[in-house]
Amino acid sequence: MTIDAAPSAFPSPRRRGSSRKRRRMALFALVGLVLSAATALVLYALDDTIVFFRTPSEIAKMDVTPGQRFRLGGLVKQGSIVHEGSTVRFVVTDNASDMTVTYSGLLPDLFREGQGVVTEGFVQPEGGFKADNVLAKHDENYMPKDVADRLKAQGLWNEGQAPGPTPAAATGASK
């Protein structure tokens, strides 16, 4: 005679451990899914602000509302700097479009015409850009990579080309 074991009301220890592992794995999967979704939402929300700066051409194509904050980058246009007391007006260009910038405060020592610049601020209701921070290049051969890449794409800047006069031209030396 065989005795059929009646199903027990208590699961075996082996079965109990397996169920605990499944619940733990399900919890880890759920936490991973929630973290992935949160990361995706944050990156999507920051999509427009992750960009280091925008050029005047990009801003002309965008629908920018007055008061919207962003960074404007490009070159300071030759002959465009106008000092009006503690306020300075100048034009930032990417050689395709220009944008007039107004700034009140002290400019960096290296700020000058023909040099790379990044300004932080907002578009004014009457047009133009009101900067509250101006960043200039830090040495004789530096230009922000994005500005250099865009100028190279337009054929306006070559690798190794200094933005100002060459040292030989500046000293009157010849080859």
C-alpha cells in the first residue's frame, strides 16, 4: 500500500527560499525600471539646457521667448564694441547671423574684437540679448571647440590658425 502524501499547508524550506529570491529579483527589476524611467525623463527635460551654448544662427531659427535664459556663443564682431558708461554693447557673430549683446559690469581682460566669447543671459522683449555673465577665451590659441567646429564647417577657420595676427606679422619678421 502506498501512502499518498497529502499536500501540506506549509511549503517546504526549499520552496520558501525560492519564493523569497523571486520576490527579491522582482523588487530589483522594479527599482531598476523606475530608476531608468526617472533618468530618461530628466534627460528629456534637460535636452535644451545640456547644450553648452547656441550660436546666433541657431537662435534665429528657434522660437525664443523674451526672458528665456540660455548661453550665446560666437565671435565678437570687429568694430562692434561700444562703451556707454558701465554698460557695453557688442555684436556676437558666427559669420552667418549676428546678435547684439548688452552687458553691464566688468568684462574679462581677454575680451576683445575677433575673439571667441560665450555670454549667459536672456533675450529682451525689444530684441537683443541681455548678458549677465561674459566668458572670454583664456589664451592666444584657444577657441571653444563648438565655435571652432562650426567655423571649420563653414570654411572660415583652419586648424592651427590663430584668430589674431600671426606672431611673424606682429613682429615684422619674415620667413
